[in-house]
Amino acid sequence: MNGEPREAISLDLEYDASEHESLPHVVKFSGGRSSGMMLMLLLEQGLLHRDRGDVIVFNNTSAEHPATYDFVRACSRFAEVEHGIPFFWIEYATYEDAHKGEWTRRGSYRLVNDQPLDESNPTGYRWRGEVFEELVSHQGFLPSRHKRICTTHLKLRTTNDFLAEWFAGKETTERRGHFHPEPQLTDSGVISRHRRARGKMDDAELLRKKAFVRSRPSALPEQDFANFSRVGASHMARGTFAERGYAEFAPMSGEDSVEYISLIGLRADEPRRVARVMARNRLGSGNPERASREMTDGEILCTPLADAGVGNEDVIAFWADRDWKLALAPETNLSNCVYCFMKGTTAIPKVRRDVALSDVVLAEELRSVADTPSDIHWWANLEARYERRPLKRYKGRGRRSHKKVTIGFWGVDADVTYRDLSELDEDELVALEGYSGRAALPCDCTD
């Protein structure tokens, strides 16, 4: 390319088998420039078809920058109004129900509209970190690089739950939860379940950490797809999917699982990530690694930008001449959970500077908001509330531990915390032993 982006880029979806073209296509839209470019090209080149069952999914973690939400809103309107392809915003959500003879809370999802949650819009999207904290409170511990429960639960599993209903050809989602007017899960029930799982957390600390998730509604009501998309799902209820006769959910595992194409916005200048993703297509149905990757048995992964040789320069050039675009400057690293730990310790101070500089030039409604995930202090406070302090484990026999370790976003007894990253200047951070170690490496994930 010699530094010169191409003027026109054509996507040619490469299928492993000719029959794959007739399968429903699922665009997994992250809200960033690359996935946005992929979506625009797919739409403008007529590669998505409503009657095939194609759908666009945005997983709201509630931890995005206000400008990202504005961009997602514009993309969703373009997809639905201009091209008639359904675009759904979905969120992780829990509900209370009986499981194996006892009350507990279980994870699922809810549909939300493209406007912020407030008293006048109870089905709006959450943007103050509530979705993220609901997961952390439910699990009882923070995500980390070693256990990325945020990606697993807020994105992968949530999407799979949604698709199980979308592919069933229904016009509404299933109601989840009990019908009691009051919560049924008691303090003693929470504690006894924790003890049976060999949990060592103090009762008072356990109940404090579970308080947020237990404050959430006990049930998830039935929702009409038509209320959350200008396109809705009536074409699914009338089409071939309805003819399959799924009563409630389409099978997502086993020999009869629904086959579909997942479109992911990885670029050609991310070859290692693309290679790892495409290697998963070689995993046979029922392969345990599929489950470990949260892949359904019928999912077939596709990276159209990488296949077309698109790099980051192409993405920036693509958006340069558009009437609307992501308002965040391309050189910033503010997309995809503003202060995400996967960006690395050394990147977080730059994110702090980029947030401050962006607030100077952005319209007021697109600027960062205090005490939300676009403010680093929100991350520091969340880490302080949910960090764990278990007894240190010793190898060998006859050694009982009396020392506690601290486990936060950055692992066990990390030399850096979000509190450090929010309060110390860069010179002070460099002096910390763990600041430039493995925790400093940028994200190289593929989910």
C-alpha cells in the first residue's frame, strides 16, 4: 500500500461451502471504527439480507464512552432505516428463579432501545456501569486477564442467548423469573450456596458484594422484538425459521444446532488474531474447545475486512469523508470499555489524557461523565469494592496459610491498581515494579 489507502474497497465474502451463503449472517458489532466500516460495506454492497435471517447485534457493557454510544446509534439507524436490516442492542441481565430446589439468580439478557435509561425510558440502555457491576456482583469477583468474565458473559453468552430466540422465529422473547411480588433469595440462601461451593468469604463481605445484583428486578419480562427494532422480527415469524417449529428456543448445540455465519471486524494487519479466529472453524461440532470459546456448534466465523486486505489506514481513510463518524479522534484509545484493563497499564495514563483532551473538543453531550466508566475513578472505586482478599495458598503438606493476598483487576498482589493509575503521574507510575511488566501488554484477544 506504501502508506496510500485504497479509494474503493469491495468485500467478497469467502465461504468454505457454497451452501453457507444461504445461512443467516450475524454481524457482531463492537461499536468501533473497524466493525463500523465492515457493517457499512456489508450494507452498501448488498451483502446482508433480512429474509435470510441476517441480524446485527451490539452488546452493551454499560462501560462505553458517550461518543461510542452516539456512533452506535447512528449505525443502527442507518442499517434499519436505509437498508432494512434489524439491529438490536442487548444487555446482560440477571433474574431470580429456582434451580435444583433452591432460589438463586441466573444470567440472561434483555433488549434495550437506543436511548439512555431514565425514568421516562425504562427500557433504555444502561451507560453508568450498571451492567458491568451487575456481572461482577453476581460472580462475586472482578474480571482479569486470566479470567475475562466480562467478555464471556457480557458479550459471548449474551449473544448466544439472544440468537437462540432470534433463530426460533418468534416475535417476542421469553419471560424469565418467578411470579412472586417480592424477592425469594434470602441472606441465608446466599451464604449457604457460597459455603457449598467451598467459598471462604466472610458472611458480611459476601452479602455486601451480592447487594447490587440482588437489587436488580427479580424477573425479566417478555419483550416484543418490534419494540426494539424498526425492522422487528415479523419476517422471521413468517419465514423459514418459523417453519422449523421451535417451541421456545432454537438449538445452539448438538447435531441439530442452527448453522449461521458470524461476521467479525478483524483487519488484515491483525494476522495473529485472524489466524486464531479462523482456526476455530476447524473445530468439529461438539468439540469441547468450542464450548470453552463460547462458540455454538453451528457458528461459522468470517473476517471480511481481513479477507479484503483492509488495514487500519484504510479504516481511517474510509471514515474521513463520511458525513457522520465516531467523534473520538482516531489516535485515541477510547473505544470498547473506556479504561478496560486489557488495554494495559501503560496505556491507561494515555487514556486519561485522551479523555481530558477529547472533552475540550467534543460537544457537551459526548463528553465523559463523572462517576461513570468514562471516568477512571469509577474503575478505581469498583476495584476497591469488589477486590478479594483470600488466604494465600501454599504448596506442600502441613502448611496452613495465615497471610491474605489481594486480587483485583490486575491479578494477585499486583504492584499497580486503578487507584494508582487514577492518582499517580507517569513518573511515579514508572517507579512501580509491575507497571511495565506483563500487565502493560496491549490486548491481543479475539473475542
